[in-house]
Amino acid sequence: MDEFLIPYAAQREDLDREMIRLMKPHVQIIKEWDKQVLPYFMGEYISYRLLKRNGLLEKYLDHKAIQRRPAEDKEFLQILVSKAAQFAFIKLLQSPAPDFFQALDLFTGEEILLYSPSLQKSSVHDQAQMWFVLRVWNGECWTCYGLNICLSGLTPDDIYFYASEMDPAVDSDEEIMAHVHAHPFHYFLLHDISHVPDILTGGIPMRFVTSEDPASFPDQPNISETFECEVRDAILQMTLLAKESEQPDKLIGTAYLDEEHKTLYRVAYSEKNFDRLTTALNTAGFDIPDEPILSVAPLMLEFAERILMRKIPLHPFEELFDDAVKIGEDPTDGMNRFMDALIPSLNAGTKPDIAQLARDNNIPLETAEAVYQHYINLLK
């Protein structure tokens, strides 16, 4: 593979140039990466083109350089043709032996035995996260090839969001993975948010959870004690009020009723708060289902907007109520300011006042401390 097939395929199929073409729109992001990262992705991309189903290896089997190999080598390459390499988003379940993992493929549901010394070296916290890997058959089991991407705090819902924003036709697990295999470089870019921790609120991960459902205003509504309401252009905004024991500006959730089109939009800031918003709306007289349509982490929303170079609205009325009373700022704004203030201290080797930085930038103290500790560990 390393001595002949990869360099041969790169030159014969002009794969280096193809990779450069794919990178060009995202050069501002890639140039910030460690210099060692790109060669890993180049090798991973070429290996995938070789070893994928109906890949280049099939047409190279009759090449003289391969025909001169020992019989066991040629037999192994035949096995690789039948055991096609594939990208996977996995969760590590257990480690039955050093460097070996039982892993769950999160989009196919398949449990696999995976050999990976690099995953063994990751922290216990990282091992509990979702990983994006290229799995290749090594003759006995699957192994990781290339650069493994740890997606701390992200879930399969975030991958669905990313894929469906690139291609709105994507609507199932099979279609998500078909998109990954057709456009792997878009998913290599996830390296940019690798190992970034969750944004927590009240000790739980913050997520934008949304839904769009058919609904009409109740005949006998009961919303005045539970919601703060405002009407703009015949759209009713209903912001769920905080409880007496909570901060008045606590981030909870908001509903938007478009009476003309008989549609209700819900936006909450965690899965728990989405359930809370839904219960309050149904108690007020609406009749809407419990399930959301979309759940996305603030980190993934910001990342997808950067990659796709466009604003992604969570509902159609964001700008309509821009100057209305808000229940909180975009949490990524405060996190970005926090990181801008934190980095100079990290570079100087000094510890800043984390509690003060958290207050100044309106992010939870537990999140600020987790982010600080994460980067301290990286610098050790």
C-alpha cells in the first residue's frame, strides 16, 4: 500500500491535484491546521479511493508490480476488494484488549471489532465521544486508517444537520453515509472542531432543538401566565417565562405561530427545555407532538455556517423579531469572546480568572472551566 499503491494511484489518477481542488474553497480554515494533519488526510483520501467499493484497486490487480508480489500478498489484496473500506461515525463500547475496541457504527447499527493504537492512547473522556474514522480491513479485523476525528459533544443528529444542509435531499441514515462517501472531504473538515467540548447550561449540553407542526390558535387559550407574547406582521411570538426560582432572562424556548399558514414553530435551547416548551404549549391549549424535527449543537451550527458560507436560520422569523425582547444571545458569541480572552493567557503560561471571564462573556462557569482544562491538557 504505502510503497507502491498509494503513490502510484496519486500520480496515475492525479489525486493530489483533485485533493487540492477540493481544499481550495476552505484554505482559510486549513491553513490554521497543524502541518502534519494535511498529509494524513491526503493519504486517507487516496486510500479510500483505492479501497472503497468498486475502487481503483480492482483495476490495478492485473498490474505487473502487483502480479510480481508473493501469492499471499495478492490474496490479501483480493480480500480488500471484497472488504471495501468505508467511513464511519463510531462509538467505542469497550476495550477487550489493548489497542482493540468493540465499536458501534452509529449510522448502520453494526458492531465491529476495531484495532487502533491511536484510539487507545486517547483520554477516557475522548473515548466516550463520537469518532469519524476510515475503517479498513487488515486481514483479521477492521483498523483505522488516516486521521481519526474526535467529535466531542456532537451526536448523529449534528451529522444529519450538516449533511442535509449540504444536500436537502438527504433524509435517512443510508443517505447520510452515501453523502459522506461521495464527498469525504466535507467531513475531513470536521477536524476543525475536533475535541471542542460541549457548551453546557444548567449542567446539560446546550442544543438548538426545533420543530415545525400544523397548528391553530386554541379556542380557549391559557398563555398569559406562562408566555410573554408579541405580535409582528400577524406572527405571534410566545416566549416561555422563567420560573420564580430561575433567573428572569434564563434561556428556555420560544414558539412562533403563523396563523395564516396554520403552522407552529418551536425553538428551545436543550432537549430538556424543548420538552418543557412543548408541555407548556399543550397545557395552554395547543395539540402538538412531543418529537422535534431538528436538534443541533451551537458548535455544529456555527461550523456549518462557516463551511457553507451562509446564515442558517432555525426558523423563518428570526429577523422579524430581531429588535424584540430576547431571552439570551447566541451562545457561540460569548464562547468566541471567551476564547479570544483566554488564548493570550495560555500562550503566556498564566492562569486567568476563569470565573470573571465566564461572567464577562455570559457563559456558564462549568463550561468555562471545562474549556480551560481541555486546553491545559492539550498543552501538557
